[in-house]
Amino acid sequence: MSKSLSPEAIEALRRLNEVGVGQLAPPLSPAVIAELLEQDLVVEAPGGEVEITCHGRQYLSGDCD
């Protein structure tokens, strides 16, 4: 990544990674969402939600299926 994430953004990314298909994402602050979107670690989903991307999973684990 070109920029380090804040501790809040890292925790939010971990929480998003635990969300199952069809489950609601945890509420996140607009600042954290903007930070994750800027790094392409999440994408906007219908209903104002965000979903973790492959890049987000790679950031957490170093690999992505």
C-alpha cells in the first residue's frame, strides 16, 4: 500500500472481513469509509454499505483467492 491506514480503518477492515454473504456490514464512520475507499480496500454497495475487496483481504492476509 502506498499509505498506512489508521488503526480505526484497520479494525473496520477486519470487521468487514468477518461479514458473511447477505449479512449487514458494521456501521462505519464516514472518515473511515473514505480512507478505505481511497486505498481501494472497499467498494460502495447498494444501500450506502461498503464491501471489502480482494485488495482489502490482501492487506489483511497477504493473499486472496
